[in-house]
Amino acid sequence: MGPNVDAAFTKNLPKIELHAHLTGSITPQCLHEIRTQRRSDDPDLTLQDPLEAMSKDKTWNIMTFFPLFSKYIYELCSTPASIIYSTNAVLRDFKEDGVVYLELRTTPRSSSSMSKDDYVNTILSCIDSSPDRNVLTTYLILSIDRRNSPKEAMEVVDLAIKYRPSGVVGVDLCGDPSKGDVSTFKEAFHRAKLHGLKITLHFAEISASSSLPELKTLLSFKPDRLGHVIHVPETIQKQIEEEQLGLELCISCNVQARLVEGDVADHHCMSWIKTGCPVILCASIPVPNPSQWLISGCRRTMSVSLPVN
């Protein structure tokens, strides 16, 4: 008789996580702790407690998420100390969830107390000094935000090139999918390819970012992997199949952010698995009844981690 596939089994199962946003993996509890420390240094800090602002009782979707995310992440995690605290917490959480191989992605940020270079170096230092590094192998992907200018995008690529020997393995395109013109990033992604960096892109996440011109432009960047792949026209799906691109299918995120209709059982992962494309199931957000997707999908999927050599 096979194992009892329940929450305990799922947690203990060794996992690969390839679509984990560093800041998006910070729990409300961790943000609460950072806010508590910040208030001890600055009693005039008026930011609402994250445990209240991000209550589970509230209804969320992708459009309500981004403003809240930016407000709390960018206001609370803006110093080297807060970056260290939150990064260590995220690494610890993934290890406790049974993840053995992790690729964190993040957009380099600057503040009055640190440069973008300081930001990347700080995160890499946390990864390198983690007490769990022997059981959790972690690498970093640097993200270009869709709202970035071409100059800012090139800065991200330059940082990825600089820190490639230290554990940066690729470049990502992310951010609010309703914003920006992806064609302005052609030169940046071309430079990333020239320097041997792998490319993963948030792709067809919502209808507004799924026009044929945009998707054709993104595929012209020669990506190694695509994330989400929800609103994909048939002609683009055929191209993805022909090129056998790796797919990061973010089940719980898509359901909880209402990017797809229905529940976990209705997710589009099975239709992509049937195409034969390499698939990794990503579920960094807690999933109710994980056996719904674990049994039906995991045994037919293949992990496609970015080469790190």
C-alpha cells in the first residue's frame, strides 16, 4: 500500500521550489516582528500592523495585492538589518517545509541606507552563511520589474553578471502584469544571454499581459523557463511545446490570487503536463488539501532547475 498522502506527507516530501519571490515569501508574522523592532527605534512609525492589514479574513486578488505588497515590503524591508532578518526567516521557512533546492528571485532595490549592489550582496551573504545550507541548496535570480526603465533593467543584468560566481543563476521578468512595455527590455535580456545567464519570465499571467505582440516579444528573449502560462493563445502554446520550454506552474498562488477560475483541482497544470513540456509544480503558498494536486500531477512532472555550473 502506498503512503498516506496528507499534509504531513507533503511537508516531509523533499521539494524543489523554482518560483519563489524572496519578498513575496516573507510571512505577515515576520513583517510584524520587523515592524515591532522598527517602532522601538521610531515610535512615530504609523504603518498598520501587518497581521491586521494582511488578515486571512480579507479577500485578495492580484490587483489588491500589489499596492499592499509594495507598501509593507518596501517600507519595512528597506535596511540591511531588515533584509538580513527577513531573508534568514524565508530560508528557514523553506527548509522547514522540506525544500531541498530553492531558487529565490528578487528585484534589486536601493534605499537611503543601501545601494542595489549592497542589497544583492546582503542576500547572497545570508544564503552563504545559512546554518541550513548543507540541507537546502539555494541560488538567486535577479528580477527586472516591468515598471523598470531600460537603464534600470540593464543595471539588474550587470549585477547578475557581477554576482554570477557568487550564486546568481538567472534573470527574471516580473512585477505588476498590467504595467510596462516588455519590448524595452530586449537589449537587457540579450546581454544576459550573452553572459551565460538563464532566463525565466512571468508569462501570460493575466489577460492584459497576454496579447500576441507581448508574448511573441517575450519568446524572442529566448527564455529557458516561463512562469504561470495561464492566458496562452493556441499559436503561442504550440511554440512553447515545440521549444519544450520549462514551465513553472504556481498552483496555490493562481488559485488564491484568483488568476484562474475554480479551485486547485481545476488548475491548468494538467493540460500543460499532457503537452510533454518539462513542468515544475510550485506552491510556496499553503495549499488546502495538497493531495488534490500532488497525486494527480507530481508523478508525471519533471523538475527543470536552472543549471548552476
